[in-house]
Amino acid sequence: TVENTTVYANEFFELRPDYGSTWEGEFIVRNCRFVPANGRKIAGCLVMGRNSGMHDFGYTCHMPAKIVFDGLEIDDSSHPDKYSGPFIFSNFNPERRDDTYQEKFPYVLTREVVLKNVTTKSGKSVNVSPNGYMFKDVKVTKK
């Protein structure tokens, strides 16, 4: 759980790739502020990580089963051209673009994301991921 925090980074959370970007449990964020890259022009993301599903870490790697953002202000007022809004997830695996990609050590993805009272300074909507295929089955609820 993270509360009453301002983050000035490219992402709100980074799951360590050297441990398989694993986190078995939930993320809960309340009443926070996110300034992507301290105001530089990037399309920020809330959760960043990398996992190809091809490395055996010695344990099953999990993303948080459920992520709740309740009261998050994203200050994306300084954004790149052709900006469509911030992302929930970064592109964890650029190779996983369709169902032909088969992981040897399957990465357990997030099942649900709740966006409650999430606002952006740009007025743009929060997008799921630049890798729409990988996260296509994630249920995103906006309240």
C-alpha cells in the first residue's frame, strides 16, 4: 500500500526484472500524485517491468493479482507529440504480440485494475499498455 506520496519518475512502480518482475499479492495506491519523468516529455506508465516468460527464476513469477488506484493525480501536462495518455502497464514483453508466442515459464498477469478518482492534467484517458495483446484479458474498472 502506498498513500499520500508524490512520485517523480518514469513509472509509479517498477517491478525488478532481475527477479522476474514478480509480486504475488495486491498493489493499493491511495491519494497520490505521479509526475512522469519529473515533467519531461514522456508517456509515463504506472507499472513497469520485464519478463519474457523464457527464464526459469526458480519460482512462478506473478504480477499483482489486483491493482487499485484510488485518488491518483497524474501530472502529464508536459507530454510528447501524438500523446494518447499514460499507460497502466509498460511493454513487459515486446515479443508477446499474439498467441504464437509460447512462454516456457508462464508469467501470471494481473487480473484486475481499478481506477477510482484517477485524473490526468492533459485530460487524456489512461490506457492499458502499449502492448495491447499481452494485457487484453486484464479487467479495468473505472469509477
